Amino acid sequence: MQNAGSSATGYGMAGKVRNVYRGKVLKLNVERVKLPNGAMVELEVAHHPGGAAVVALDADGRVCLLRQYRHAAGGWITELPAGKIDNREPPLKCAKRELAEEAGVTARYWKRLGQFFSSPGVFTEVIHVFLARGLAPCGSAPETHEVFEARWIPMAEAAAMAADGRLQDAKTTIGLTWARTRLQAESRAGAVGRART
């Protein structure tokens, strides 16, 4: 994903950077930045290594959704298998690890659906979204801080949940919407191909 800032124009370049917190996941800086309008401002920026989310589609047309406890969200929410990128690993490697750990499956076929900023006003996190098919069971190994149960739901039902606001997790809503669009395009292309034969 191309950053909105441009080193060619000098905009979006941090001048003075003051680190105020460094944790296991986040680094919080106060950064003095020149904006495109010429103003110099101090911005609070939370740096995050990014993550990957997986829309795992099984042979019966079901997707894996986790009912997961999230303290920061105030309780249980429904979301796709996903996790943080470790040690600057490729996003696909992260996606494969998280799918195995959380859904207990591996996938033979992978398709990159896209990537997005989760909250670009203050957060550098980019989430990469993948569609996984050709699933096979493996041993799941959730981390100790993860409390969830995996459920397999028909894709049409999951997409409807994303479309009508029943899901509160942004990566899940985006991932399911992108996956449904991809699957519909593949279905139309297949129908056109069959019509020509």
C-alpha cells in the first residue's frame, strides 16, 4: 500500500519525533509534521506492525467466524481469524499461521483480496485480507491470551451479517464484503464461460 505522504514534496515527513511509550505491540510517538497546507503540527501516532485476516471458505460454502472475547471491545465479538504480523514476516505467512492456530485448518489455495488502514487518523496498522480455499484440518493452537470458539457459517449468512450491521469488527465486515465480491465475479465469469461452450 502506498503511503499517502510523499518524500518528493516533503509533506507528511516527521521532523521531531518523541517516543512516549513502547510496548510489546504498539509504539506511541508525538511527531512534528509539515502538512500539505504548510502548517506544522504535532500528531500522536500509534505505530503497529500490521496484521492479516483470513476468509476461510470450506467445500460446503461456509466461512470460519470466531466468537472471541476482546477486553478492549467490552466483551464478545464475532470476527475472522486474524493476527499480528511478527518480525516483519510476509502477510501471507501471518495469515497461514493464524488460520491454523485459530480455525484449526490449513488451505491449499490463497488469494489476496486487498489491504486497508484500520484507523489512519492515529494508527499505522495495515490489515491484509486473504481468501483461503481447499481447506484441510490441522491441530489448532491458540495463544494463552486468546479466548474464542470457532464457528462455520454459510457464506451468504455471514455476508448478510456484514451488510446489515450485525458485525462490529471492521476487518471482518471488509473481508466478508471483499470475499463475496470476488466469489460473485468468479461465478459470473464461470457462467459466461459455460455459455460460450
